Amino acid sequence: MFITSVCYVTTFPLQYSFTFKKYISPAGIKPREGDFVKPNIKKFGLVLSPSNPLFLSPPTPHPYTPSNPISLSPLFLQKRTKLIDVNLIDKIPSEYPKEFTEFCLKNGLKPPNITTAKGKALSVMLKYKFYYWNRDTCNKIVEKFNISTKDSIQLFNKHNQWGIKTNSGIERGKLYIVYPYCLSNKHKMRKNFMFSGTEEEKNNEINKIKSTIKIDYIDVPNTLWQLGHKNPGAIDNTDKNLVLQPPIQGKYRDNYIFIDTLTKIPVPHKLQSMIEKKEIEFTAEQIMSYKQLFDNLFICINTNI
């Protein structure tokens, strides 16, 4: 029998639906090594076409293997819908699951020691892998087992930083480890990052950046600095919408919203241009988060009209 489940391709900032030709047992769905998956692109209500800067031709079917470097980061197991019941947990595991330790060993990951507060939190997340956690259950588990911490949720929500993929950016208000296990994007960036030039070339590049900052900002006389609008699209002329800027920032006029003098984000037409020129790329998780954020803002706008 066929079943369609959602999962992500880690190398492309798009959401796909995949059809697994797989018998469904009462225990759930899990592709066997060698099973073929056939992708069909779906993209958050947008029509994909060659003129769309985010257009991507569907990849050809390929076999799923846990070690396949182009295999999926499978989220074919549905998003967690069951909140953990802390009352059912009678003890903290004394060791991590074998499957997890083997995954870490194979990928060079160093999870927190299981005797630490973060290790204990991770161990229960791994044992009860089909449930999610929230702030309330995090508080309950640390109280029940006298785990010392100033903020219980910090023990559960930072594990993607050392390399394991969590649901961070996928579902707000829920905490869990993605299963089957996958590498987080942060680990991939740190592991694969390598400056392509020599040490001398690196230092020369750094000095160029520092020199540019000095010329454009530090050496500019105060009398040449101006007050500019933070948001070029806003009618507001009060102090709230003003920011100090050196002359160099005149080239950014009408293209960016300024948070402060140095921090800025592109306005919609500039962002579209940057996407078309491939000056910026988003992960699937980030696209989902942006969509949810702006959907909520759109609801607020309609409510206030």
C-alpha cells in the first residue's frame, strides 16, 4: 500500500512530499534500506515555475540508505502530537540508546555527558522519542528528579548546537530530537568549513574588511553623519524612526530597514532581488518559520483594519 509523508531534503530550501511504496504495519512507517522514494514538489502555496527564483527541478528517485550522503533527513514520522506525561517516567536513563551512540560515533558527535543536567535531559528525550516537551514538562522533570538548573528549558532546546538535529525552526513551542537521527545544519557548517586560501590570504582579507570599516565609519567626521529613516516605507518622522548614519549608507537607502546604525534587513523588493541573484539562501526550516511569522502578522493587520 502507498502512503505519502512529509520530509525534507537537507540540500534544498524546499518542502517536498515523498511517496513510500511500503507496507504499513501497526508499528508505523520506516523505509528499509534500498526502498525507493519518489519526490513530488510542494511549496507552501506558491506556484513553482522556471521563472520563480526558487524553482527546482524534481530530483530523480534514489534509494534510501542511512549512510547515503544525499539521502533524506527523514521527518517521515509525523510531527510529534503527544505531549510527554512526566508522571509515567520513573527514572532517568543511565546510558544513551545504542542506536544514538553509534550515530554519534559514526559522525564524530560529542553529546553531553549523561551524568550532567543536559545529558539527563537529552537521555529522556531520546528514550521517549515519539513525544514532545514544552516548558511545563521541562520544569516538572527537573523538579521530580532534583536536576540542578536555573532554566530547565535550556537543558532541552540547545542540542542542535553540538550536532544532533532537533525540531528547532520546525514547530514552535515543542521540543524533541528528530528521529531517525540526523545532523544539524550547525554541525555541518562547522565540520565542513575551511578557508580556501592560505593563512596570509586570510589575514589580508581580514585587514581589507577592517580597513573598509575604518574608512567608511571610524574616520568619517561627525559633521558628515546624518539622521536617516530606519524604515524607508514608514510615514513616521518621529525619533523612533530615525537612526544616525555615515554617508556610505546612502547607497542602502530605500533597500533596507535599519534596526540600528549597523544592523539592517532587506525590504521585500531587495530580498527578492537577492534571492534571484542567489546572494541569500534559506533552509526549509527558515522558510517555514518566516511563513508562520508573516501569516500571523497578516492576521493582525486584518484584525486591526
